[in-house]
Amino acid sequence: MTGSSNWKGRFPYNEIISLLDINRRYNLAESTAQDLTFGEILEMAGGAAALDCLKLGYGSSVGLPRLRSCVAALTGVAPEEVVTTQGTALGLFLLALELCRPGDEVVIATPCFPVARDSLLGAGAIVRECRLAFDRGYKLTADLIAPLLNERTKLVSIASPQNPSGVFTGLQEIKAILDVMRTKAPTARLFIDEIYRDATYGDSVPPPSAAHLDEKVITGGSVSKAHGAPGLRVGWLTIRDRDLRDRITIAKMNIVLSGSTLDETLAAVVLENRENILAARRSLLAEGLSQVAGWIESNKSFVEWVKPDGGALCCLRLKASAFDADGVARFWSALPKAELQIGNGAWFGESSSVLRLGFGYLPISILPSALETLSSVLKATASTGPISRNARDSSP
């Protein structure tokens, strides 16, 4: 379950990058909700005239006060304890850069978003991996973290809900992780990526932020996932320790000076209107999750899943009884011809028999067709099952 890794050569980055450049008919690889348009954000702002007096000079190195106040309101910290970043990944990079020196270690729970790993490596940290298991529902516990901690550990990085699984780690377990950190890694900080926290289903209330728990806790978030504005590239960190916050601010200033005044203003507009934005999206996510659950039941001869707690994503696994190694390879090879995009588990540090399926990005009226097409691919590429050899060997 646990171990260390240098990650080199493990991840097919050419495939990941291609997602930005290839637009197939059925995009089930995307983990966001549907994108907001510039016009929608302008309308929420009060129209283009509301931005007429916005000066496009350098912004503050800590971030736009209006945006920091919005983040403080949704995380339970003070506005001065918020630092904005160009996406959550930059925030994690800055943390590793400031906290780690040669020989220092970082523990990260995997599978995880590839950029989260590489931002740590880019900062020169020695990365130790806490591997979470599909068969255990990707549950993260303090007992899994504990064996990897030592006096050289300076940062522990987790996500809740996780990417790619959507599994949530509750505040009680986070407190248990903090307790074991105090004993085994007393100088370490705990980073929690909360980027999917607001992406709940139907009437479900978002879980509380962990930002207020302890000064050792640093949280990250953005308007990219739940809110549907990844093109703004606006994220944030909550840092209660003033000394560390000052160091992070200086590091950010030395790398990017400040965030975009325009982007941070638009992000503030998004957060000020978050309840209206999220209400509609939570309804769509609930319907999408329901459709996926029904589809899993109809295709249980071929796949199994870990039901997510939040986010527009979940993990499926090709059943070993239906897919041998050649069958897994056939499955991935057949997707482009079927006009399907799906996240390969290998992108996240998992097996290729695991796939991340997004159910919030496609219009809800298109999702059934996408899932039906995926069913056809499963039936055509499985190694065993209630299908003929000719059907298995043909492409959909």
C-alpha cells in the first residue's frame, strides 16, 4: 500500500496533453462541470460597463482583496490568511519550494492528479507515495500515512474529494492524520486540495473546509472544477501561519509577480454568485451520477466502480474476469475510433485497467449516448463474456 517513487517514465504525458488539443464527440475524460461562458460571468458582474473602470495594472502579490474575502467566507479563515495563485498546482509547488530543502521528503496520497505529483518533484522534494486501493474504496486513513512519516517529512499532500476517485476524507480522519504527524513528523504541514469540495449532488450540503482545523493545515482551491471556470486559472491557498504565508507570497512574487487583475476580478464575481451557479450544477451532477450508477449495473459483467462522494468524476475498473492484459489494450485502442475520451488510470498512478469517468461535462442529454457507446466498446473488446469472438475482435 505504501512506498517511495521517483515517478520517472510512469505516466503517458503525451496522451494527457493531447486532451487539450483533441476534441472527440464524447468527452468522458473531463473532470469539471460544464464551462461557464464569458458572457455569463459578465452578466453576473452587472454587464461590461461594470468593468469599465477596472485598471489593468499589476495586482497585489497576495491577491485581489475582493477575491480573498470571498475565499475567506467559504473556508472559514480570515481574508489576510488567503493567498491567490495561478491554479492550485502553483500553490502546491510554492509550498514544496518553501518548505523543502535537499533531502527533505513529501508524502502524497495516490492515485492523484499528475500535476500534483510533478509540482512536488519540480520543487526538488523526495516524494513518498501512500497508495490507496480500489478494493478498499480509495479510503485514506492515518494508519496508511503513518509508516511514511519521519523527521525529514516536511509536507503531506492529500485531496478531498480525491482526483480521480471523488472519495472524501472526513474531518475526524484529518484530525487523526494531524495527530500522527505531530508524533512522527513534527515539522511537517498538511496540504489538502479541496478543489472538488463544492461539487456535491442534488441537495447535499458541501462538507466543511478543513482550513480552520489547525495552523499546520493549508488548503487549496480554485474556480476551475465545481464552478466551471478553469480558463481563468485562478486558485488560492489558505495559510494561517503568518511566517509561512509571507514566504509563500515572496516566492509567488519572484515567480509570477501577481495574478491577473482581470482574471481575479472575474473569479471574485464567480464566487459571489456561487450559490446560483452551484445549485444548477449540483442538480446536473446528481442526474449524471444516477445515470452512471444505472449504467454500471447494466454493465456489471464488464466493470465495477467506487461510487464517489463528490466531484464530477469516478473510478471504474475493467473486471479481470472479462479483460485480460490484451483485452485492456484493445479497450484503450478502440476508444478513438468510437469518438470517446476517458481518463486512463495510468495517468494518475493507477493500473490501466482503471479508468476515470467524468459525468458532469457533457450535456446531460448526451451522456446516455456516450455511455451506450462505451458499452459497445466494452462488449467488443472484452476477452471473455457473453459475446462472440468476431464481436470481440471488431472495433465499434
